Amino acid sequence: MYFSMATGVTAESVLDSIIQGHLECSICHTRYQEPKMLHCSHSFCLKCLQELKQSQHLNDDKVTCPLCQRETTLPEGGVDKLNTNYTLISLVEEVTKQEQLLKCERSIVVICQSCDEENEAISRCMDCEQYLCEKCHMAHLRLAALNLHTITSVTELKESASSTVPKKDASRCEIHPSKELCFYCNTCEMLICKACATSNHKEPIHMYIDLKTTVDTCLKDARDKIGEAYRVDAYVNISGSWRSLRDRLGVMLGETNDLISQTAERKIRQIRHEEKQLKQIAKATYRKKDKTLAEMEVAEQTVKMVDREITDANRREILKSREDLLHDFKDVTEDSANEMTNDLSFIGFKQDYDDVRLGKVLDKEQWKLFKTSKILGDFISTFSTGDIVITNTSNAKIVTLSPQLTVLKVDNNTEELSSISVNEFDQLITLSGPRVTVLNKDFQSLSQFSPGKEADTDGKPSCLAVDDNNLIAVGYKDKEQISLHNPDGSIIRALPAPMIDSYMTISNQQII
């Protein structure tokens, strides 16, 4: 009876589960089409992201992930230039292939279309477009008028259907589908057809040549570039990693744009603060000078009224005039008396013509020593605040330093650690013997699990790392293996890891 629960599990249900859980876009809820990856590592269809961008930040180069709400700064060229998730594309193609294979395996028997005996077909004439049974197949081969026809077995047709995924014909022009791509426009760096050459890519503005000449030129340029690059020692270290370098470059462009925007916003805040201060100084200067002028006006009016007969009505008039002119200046204090000149009516502003510079774009990595510390350790990690955590296995100690390398906290009651990492919640993940422990910033234990037991391996854990989704990877040097765990310690899967040692990190969903 223990096996009865599995009777409903079929290949189709497994494929459906994989598709719905991992291969469907969260926006359109259909299978991924040209998936693009945001900086948060979530992927969506190109078309879905284009529509999302139109509904969000119309006036800037950012898009907000609908799942985690993190912003991604788009590269030059917009959504189209985001990194393509080739892993998802491969998975979609493989699942589609398996679906077709299942359909072929479960397809009904094909009946001969050339006779009335309803025999099972074994082949198909591609010229007559008819399925043939064994007898009709032999007759087809005997007839001289038909011996040049192309005949393909049903088995081959099924294998062909299951092994290929219908794709767009790469030899045809997207703008003129009936035309074959036969030229390359060097001006636009794109393949074109004859119709394109006579419409949107006319000479002399556009320069296009035939495919053979273009490829010969590209091959010569490629050999020249590689030959020149080999003369640089660094080429040996980066050869073959161009895709990952381009991906890194794209990510760094987004980070650089974010940093430029943050610097500009900080400068703008500083300028606005200075603007507010200058306006306050101008207002204070105005009120001091205006009070002096108002007092002089009151003095003149008082003297003129005194020259007439003084009555209670005059007195009230004098004091009322004084109230009207000076009441609003009761809070104004004067440090020194203003000189009675025309400058009493002047307030101006002298502009500072110094350039407001944000900085400069760097095209080479520049590392400079900021500070040094005498704290010794074997493993190091950082919190989101910039605080640094260091472990020393020889004296079983964890030390937390500020970004200025001031000692903030020391924990002396620690077991011997073989690895540490920090997750996005600023929790410290430690590896001590066979156990992984999750600590808070005060080094208090929050949870603990044994990765080897979860992964069903007798290997000794030698290193660990945490990714952006807080998944924990544990390495086993003696087994050349890595186990991947959820934050609660439950196993996700085990992976082979030849040459794994005592150190590991995760970057861009890649274990290094």
C-alpha cells in the first residue's frame, strides 16, 4: 500500500510541475520567451519587462522587480540589453523536446494512405505526401517514375520530431521573411537581404558586402586581435571567459550608474541645504535693514507731528503709526548700528563660479590601502553596516571591527571554526566541525543543523558560503562534493565539486 500514492505520478505530471514551478514567467504566467535577468536574479520574458518598464519609470533608466521590489538600473540600450538567462532558455528547450517525445511515444498507429487495406504505415513519401505500408513502400521503390522520390521511415520522422524544437529560420530576413539573408551591412553591423539593400540600407550611406567576403574579413580581424592580445601576459588568464567578463561589465555599468545618481543626489541635497542657509541669511539681513529704515520713518513722522499741537488724538496717531511700522520687527536684534547710506536698501548675491564636479568614470580598477589592523584571523566577512567580522581558529575567537578597524566586540567562548559567512539579514553563519550554526550580531545562537546528515553523506564539511537568497552551500573536501541547503538547513540537492578545498564563495549564482 505504500506504493499506491505514486500511481498518479506520470511523466506528463512531472513535466507540468517543473514548468509551472520554474519555467513560467511570473508576469504572463506562460513559458519563458527570451528571458532576461534583473540584478536581483529574478527573470522575466523580454516582452513582459518591456511592458513593465512602460508602466513604471518612464523618465529614468530603472525598472522595479515585481517579486522583490528591488530596482535594476538598465544598461545603455534598455531592457533589450539586460543579461539573457541562457540556463532558462536551455531548460525550456529541453522540456519542450521531452514533451514532443512523449507525444510521439503515445501517438496512435499511422495507417497507410496509398491502399484500402488499412495496414500500418512504415514510411512516408515526402513527394507524394502519403504514408505507405510495407507493400506500398516496396511498390513505390519498383516504379521507375517514382524511384527519385524521397522516402522517410515513420521511425525517423518520430525521432526527428522528438529531437528538434521548431525554430525561426535563421537564413530568412525578419523584415522580409520571403527573402534570404545574403549581405552584411558594415554600417549597421547586421545581416540584410536584397530587399533591405535597396530600401533601408542604400549606398553610399550604408556599406554592405556579400557574406563570404565579410566572414573572410572577420576571420582576418579575429586572428589579428588574438595575435596582438597574446603579446599581453594577462590575455592567458582571461582567454575563454569573455561571456562572464561581459556579464560582469554589464552589472558594473548598472552599479556605476547607481553610484553616479547617488553622488548627484547627495550633492543636490548639499546644494539645497546651502540654498536654504543663504536664503535665511538674506532674510535676516533684509529684516535688520528694514527695521532701521522703519525706525527712521517713525522718527520723521513723530518729529513732524510734535511740531503741531499735541492732543490725545495726535498721541494715538503717533503710537499707532509706530505700531504699524515696528510691531513686526520686535524679534529683530541688531548687533551694531547700520550706517545711514544707500546701502540700507541693498541686498545682493555673489555667485561662486567653482565647478560642481561629481567625480570621474574609471576604466581601470584602482585599489588603495585604506587602513591596517593587527587583528589576526583565518576567515573574514562583513555586515551590511560595513562592520567586519574576523575569526581566529587558533584561539577560538570572533572579533567584530568597525569600518575604521576599531574593535567593537570580542567573543572568546567560541568552538573552533572552519568557515564563516554573513547572510542578507546580518546573521553570522558559522561552520564548526560537523555543524552549521546561525548567530545574531551579538553571537547568540539562533539555529543549528548538521549538513552531512541532511545531505546523507559521511564527508567532513570543510567550507561554506551563503548566496543572495540566503541559501547555504557547504563543501566537503574529502568527498569533492557540495550540499545546498535552505536557511532552515533542509537539503535542496548535492552537487559534485572536483577540487573543492577549504574556501568557497558565491557570486552571481555561481559557486567559486
